[in-house]
Amino acid sequence: MLQLAIKDAVNEHDNINRLLVKVGKLVKSVRKSTLNTEETDQLGVRPTNACATRWSSQLRMIQSVIRLFQKDPLWQNKLKSNVANITLNQVRQLTHLVSVLTPLADLTEKMQKELGNLGMILPAVTEIKSLLTNDTHAALPKGIAAFAETLANNTEWIIRDESVCNKLGEIRDVLIKEAEEINAPSGTPETDSPPVVDLNPEPEPKRARLFGSYFNEQQRITGDPKGEVENDLSSPRQNPDADVIRFWKENSTSFPRLSKVARIVFSIPSGSASAERVFSAAGLLSRNHRMSLKPQTLSKLVFLKVN
């Protein structure tokens, strides 16, 4: 759906569509010529081809062309054959276009991440709308700003469905009921196990631009299921770079009931990218000249390849 939303936004703006087509022709003229490739290799940049089924590959293509202009503003004049010359004004437009699309690229990478889960995705999608309608877009060129506005409207589906916003009270009640039922057998909070302490904590990763409005805040609140839910919903948002599953595990003593629900929900895979990679690996192993493989052998080979 994200792929289609971006494609529709590009098709609605002829200036953006023509610009991307022009960049694609320039990259193609470089990659199909050995002499042209040697020219770009001297600058340390190999232009990236775009893939029709992955919109983020177009972004990488634009970024590679921008890097070439940063290395040498006149690099395209040195090509032996070139069917599309890009002006410096168009390079500036491409730079602004990259700034608009980068948050969506970050979201795409999180969706396609190996072993990705809803704990990684949910904080990301709530940020997209605000980033696409950011006040800084007022400084963008008119055509790029209009494209960003269209993109924000096309990705409305991924932010918050109006019907969901109207049912927040019902969702809260369901969450409280689930927290009560999941702890019904024991009936008492799990306070006898000490919190996990990491003696060798990993360095905190650099904060992505996708999560500029988040900040760190530890929660140390206890209570009944309803109190846990209300306190969690009213507390400041957590750092999105942190491991959500690990957070709920470490805070299981503060939120003994809610942590069980959260760890179940946030363990749901964010997409099918991991499974599709396994199918691709199996397809590469099961070729025409290896059709005698037994199913058990193929299964073991796929396991070794993927792991």
C-alpha cells in the first residue's frame, strides 16, 4: 500500500514524474556504457538503478546522482553518450525531494527488517503524517511542497483511521480486559523475579529523523490492570530506537499485567518480507538441474542458507 501511495503521488505531479524519468535515463546511459561507468567510478560513486517493484530504489538512484554532482558539478559533461542532461536547478529540486521521501524510506526499511515486529512499526507510522505536513515544507519549492501535500493525503490510511480514533475508549476497555484475563490463573503480580540488568549494554544508536518528537522517559508505576493501562497511556512516549520487546521485559515488575499483553502484541511480525526471503532462497536452491533433491535435503539447505 505504501508503494502504491507513493506511485500515485508521483503520477499526479507531472513535474516530479518527468524529473524521475530524466534521472532514470541519465543513470541508464551511464550503466550501459563501460566508458561512462569508468568516469563515475573515478568519482567513487556508481549510479544505482531503480527497481519498478521497490519505490525506495528510486530514492537510492536519486541519492547516487546527487552524490555525483557533489563530487563534480560538471561530471555529466564528461560522459561519452548522454541522453538526458540535468540542470543544477533540477539537482536542487532532487535534494528537496529526497528530504521529503527519506522518512518514508526509513519506514519501509523498518517494515522489511529481518524479524521486524509491530513494536517497531506502530511508533513509526504515527510520525509520518506530521513529517509530511511539517512547517519546514513551507520553504520547499512550490512543486515539491505540493507533492509532499499529496503524499500526506495519500498516506492518510497509514496514520490513524477516523473510526479507530472514535473508539479509543472501547480499545482501552478491551486492553484492560485482556490484561485481567491473561493474569487470571495466578491472580497476583509477578514481583518475585528481579529485573534484568544488562552488564554490557549496547551503545545507544543514533536517533533517526523519523522519530524527532520522541524522548526518553522511564516508567515506574504499579497498580491494578486499569491503573497500569491508564498510567501507561498518559505517560510520555518512549524512545523509538529502543527495543520494545526488551523494554516490556525489563519493566515487567512495574507493569506485571500489561507487559504480558504488550509482549504478545508486539511480537506479531510487521510484514511478510522475512518469509518472502526464505521463499527466494528456496527458489535459488531448487533449480532445474537440482530437481532430484529430497524435500528433507532442500529443507536443510534452506535452513543453512537463511541462518
